[in-house]
Amino acid sequence: MISADRFVARKDEDFDGWLNARRYGVTATQVSNASTPAGFEKTAAEFLVEWREPDNAYMKFGRAWESHIADFVEVEFDVHPNEWLIAGENRKHLATPDGLSKNHEWIGEYKTTGKDWLIVDKMPIRYRRQVQWQLHVTGAERCVVAWLLREEVDGDFVLPGLNLRRELWNGMRNSFRIWLQQRIVCGGSWKERKSDGG
């Protein structure tokens, strides 16, 4: 179980507090964006810059439908919607999974997409690493990854029917542990250079 003191801030109740708390650690979003060498350099450069959640048509569509995905996952898997920013055993490791079971053994991650990935191993690598980071932070054993297909018609996003997919992701992968360790070493060196004025 995740101890009470690791639940840091709720996004729906205190958005500014949630944003501020994210500045004091490494989030799943940052790990997701750092999936490639270029992405890592960009994320590292932006580490101390105030972060604001991006907003565009894709994000708005996702927000509009995420609750429907969450409702489905809650019924099917008893994984409840989550708004908490959660700290790991290392309190600078942070994540806000979309879902969390009552026993904290399962988390959920929900997406809308224009491409059907069919299986979780076909998801973009940034999403796979986002899920892996959330498992690392929460200590959960499994993640329900659910995605809803969208289509663009005359400049608007629509649902081509209720094409909702879900897959189970079991535990952290060894390849991610190795990748994560390399990034922690590189990130630590980068932060040391920044603090020295480099």
C-alpha cells in the first residue's frame, strides 16, 4: 500500500498546488518526453522552467472522453479514477496515474488516439515509458492501459464507434530499469552542472 504521506496534491482540487509540487521532482510526463536522446536533452533543458499543461484540440478531445474510459475501467477492473500526484519511495519520483485500485496494486493509464496500437507493446515508446515510470513510482504490479480511437472529420474529432481497447501491463521491464538507471546518472550529472552555473 502507498502510505498517506506519499499522496502529495490533487489535480482536481488544487491545480496550482499540483503544478507546483511537480516542480520538485521528475514526473511521468518528463520521462515520457525524454524517451529519445533529443527528447532527453530538451526535457533536461526545460527541467527548471515553469511547466504548464499544453492545450490543443487533441488534449481537449482526450479530456472530454477520458472520464468515459475511466468509467469502463472502473467497472471492468475495479481501478478507480485518480487525481493524486503520488511520490515514490524516492520522494522526487512523481506520477499522477489516471487510475488506482483500492489496494494500490493496479494503476490505469488512458489515451485517445488516431491509430489503433492493438497491443501495448505497439504503443509509442514515450507512452510505454510513461507507464513504466508510473509502475516504478507507485509500486503497483499491473497497469490497465486503455485507449479510445478517434477520427478527424471536416476538422473535428469524432468517435468511429466505441472502439475502446484495453490491455494489461504486468510489472516493470528489465530494459526500462536499465534505461532508467542510465537516465538518472545522466540527469544527475546535468543537474550538478546546472547548479554550478554550467
